[in-house]
Amino acid sequence: MGYSREIYESAERILAERRKTAENAAAERKSIFYSCYPEAKKIESALSKTAIAAARAIFGGGNAKEQLTKLKQENQMLQNQMNELLASAGHNSDYLEPPYVCKKCSDTGYIDGRMCSCMKKLLRAQAYENLNKLTPLSLSTFESFSLDYYPDIAENGRESPRRIMEKVFYNCQNYARNFSLSSPSLIMQGGTGLGKTHMSLAIANTAIKKGFGVVYCSVNNIITQLEHEHFGRDAQGDTDRLLLECDLLILDDLGTEFRSAFSCAEIYNIVNTRLMTQKPTIISTNLSLQELQERYTERFASRIMGDYVRVLFCGKDNRLQKRLRNQT
């Protein structure tokens, strides 16, 4: 499937803005340079005339080969004169050319009718942004994660929740700092309001800043989106491919989605395919291993527990504690 029209239009708008910026910059440079070096404008005018003369020679008949050879020599001489002027002013030979972001396609998105790699990159980036636009990415960082909500009291001879969560915090922070395409997949388990979503989004923020393509989505929302696409209500969608191909996929709240044969099959396909292609995935869930087996299948739970690194969250519901603090 291709990208939606909205994604294409968004990418094309960005390219158009890049072209406009580059061409305006070139026009301003020329204006300043020609005012300081009037002979440069005369050289440019002469270069334009040689180009017109070459076109006439090709279509005008006669001894075109001889004329073109002469025009080529004249053109080279004029270019050398222009380069000498630019060098005397401390500029490179391409100083008067538009400074396009992509030199290969001049920010058009296409080379000889074929899509340029810059356009493909833009389309993917816009698709990621479209999927992530409803998530609180900017609000969830390691800096904004507080350990104060976790009790610092040990019970039954075990470490206190705060001590356990300190280890979780630093392990996740190191995971994010060292994230690569060969990083392991994680499954974050624990009760409601313990910081699983915040932690996974903090990892996402760090990975994005490092230049990786990240898709974050709640399982419930993504299953709804996939249903729309698979059953024809959004035939232009490309969600399935984005989920399978992104550098890092974060599936939040596994187990809260409406359970159906379709949802179970889609979730297994996403998890299994990304494992087979060795692409990192982070899953957060309130479900235990036993509950994963009961809700999905033993094969699914075995795949997760055998190939994912478990990150166990503990403590009391942070969201409830925050509300109670705000009321006092």
C-alpha cells in the first residue's frame, strides 16, 4: 500500500518550502554579488546566450557539431572567469546556486521520474508524525520522571519500591542512551499508574533525538486503525507497514483492546514479524504472564517471555497519588 494523500501533500509542501528558501537565498546572493562585481552579471548574461545558441545549433541544421564544440569552449571560458571572480571574493564555485537541502534532486523529490531518497525519508517521517500526533511525547522525559511517588519502605525482606524503581529508571535511561537497531525488545509489566507509559515515552523521546524512526501507539487505538484499513474504510492507509518497518515500535496498554480474532492475529503478527526481522519493540501491559496466556495464546506469551527483556514496575498508583496531592 502507498501513503495517504495527506502524507504526500504534507511532504510536497515541505519540499516546496525548501525550494523556495533555497531559491530566495540564491537570488539574494546574486543581487549582492553582482552589485559588488558588475562584470559577474555580464558573464552570466553571456552564459545564457551560449545556452540559447547551443539549442539553436541543435535544431537549426548545418554543421551543428562544429558549432557546439565552439560554444562549449566559450562556455567553459566564461565559467572559469566566473569561478575566478567568486574565488577572489572568497566563495566556492557553487555560491550563486540555490543551496538545496538535497543536491541530488534539487528538492523536487524526484530524479528522472523516480522518487528520490529524500522524498522517501520525508514520507516516512510524516507518517510517523501522523501516528504519533496524539501522544504526550513532549511531556514525558526522563527529567520529568519522579521517584518521589514510590514508597521507600521495604516489606517482607524485599527492597523498597523506590529502590526497585531507581534500578528500572537507570536501566531504561541506559537503554535509551545506547539505543540502536540491535537493541533488545522490552516488556514493561506492572499495575496501573506505575509509570510504564511515561518510561516508554521517555525512551521514545531519546531515540527520536538520536534520529531513529519511532512509532508510539496504544494497542486499542492501533487495532481500531488497522480495522479501518483492512476492512476498506481507509484503503489508503499504510499503518501496517509503518508498524513493521519503524526502527522502534512502542505498543502501550496491551490487553486493554477489544478482544477479537482479528486483534489477536494482528498483535501476534506485529510482535512475531518484528522479532523475525530483529527490530526492537517495547510493550507495556498490566497483564501478568498467566493473564497473557489466557487472553492471547500460550505461544504468544512464550514468544514474549522468551525473546523480550522483562522490566517489572512496582509501587502504588502514581496518578492517584498526584491527584490526592493536588487536592491538599
